[in-house]
Amino acid sequence: MRTLLVVCVLAFATSSVLARTMDRCSLAREMSNLGVPRDQLNKWTCIAQHESSFRTEVVGPPNTDGSNDYGIFQINDRYWCQPSNGHFSHNGCNVNCNDLLSDDITRSVQCAQKVQGEQGWTAWSVWHFCSGNLPPIDDCFR
């Protein structure tokens, strides 16, 4: 029994090291450092807020087609990343889906930018929350 408890605690500790919860400004600053144009940051932060509550480790529940969405931007495994379960994926970002769950958001940002470049902002079902007037992001850089 004691061994099982230790294994569970270690598993939880290991998984929590690889994930983090960001906030609007930490995400905006990090994305800016990764080269994302500042005039897009309020849109990206809105998407992340509504898709994952700024959490990097989120795997969404199965979609109606059986696919799942991964990471802070909820990238779909049918089209954009390769799931570890071996199911077919177009893998448009040439990335393993589990890499999108890391506390290093570089791959998530690169993939999200690719999705946006090919499909536009409406690729995210939450876009209706983010398509109007959004608060300026400038306060994150003062």
C-alpha cells in the first residue's frame, strides 16, 4: 500500500513539473519574445483563456470525430499533431501532441501560428469570444 502511494505521488509530481498555468500577461510577454506580432497578442491571449484557462497541460475531451485537442491553444490531433496512441493524423505541424503539453510553449506557439496562417482565427471554436473589441495588451509590457 505504501509503495502504491509513493508511486502515485511521484507520478503526480512528475506531471506537474511539465505543466504550468500562465496568465494573460505572462503569455503575451512570452509570445512576444517568440516573435509573435504585438498586434495579435490580445487575440492569442483571449483564445488561450477560453480554450485552456492558460494551462499548458490540458487535453480536451474527445471531439465528435474522436479527435482530441492539446495544450494551451487546444491544437487538434487529427490535423496538426501526432497523438501517442498511433491514430492517423495529418500532423501539419510535424510535432508530437505530447510536446504541446510542455511548460515550454515554443512548439505550441509555432503550431498555433501555422493553424492560424492556414485556417484563420475561426479555426478556434472560441473565436466568437475574441473577435470583438479586446482589452489592449500594452499594460503587460510596462
